Amino acid sequence: MRFVITLLAALVYLSSLGGAVLRSVDGGRSWRVFGGPEQGVEALLVSPDGRTLYAGTVSGSVHRRSLR
């Protein structure tokens, strides 16, 4: 199993290839489903201004979600 993790201060975004994007606001102590693609997330990226999360999938699509 492979995981994709993106850190932004105490915010942590995580996804495995088989699951949805998860978010932690306490440095990884607890997690909630954040949304985005339901499966096949291969890459996560937070924009430099911290306003957008991008999720790339194994099918080649890119999803974006506002963080503010």
C-alpha cells in the first residue's frame, strides 16, 4: 500500500491509492474524510498560497478543492 501525505503546519492531508483524501488539523492525531476523488489518488499538492488542494489520480485527472 502506498500513501500520499502533504503537510502544511498542523494541517496534514493523506490519501492511499484505494481511498478518499483525509485531513488532520492536529498534526495527525485525529483524521476526518476531506473529500475529493473517492479512489486512485496518486499525488497531493497544496498551492503555494495555501488556498487550494490538488489531487492527481491514477487515471490522469486532477481534482481541486478550496481550503478556505
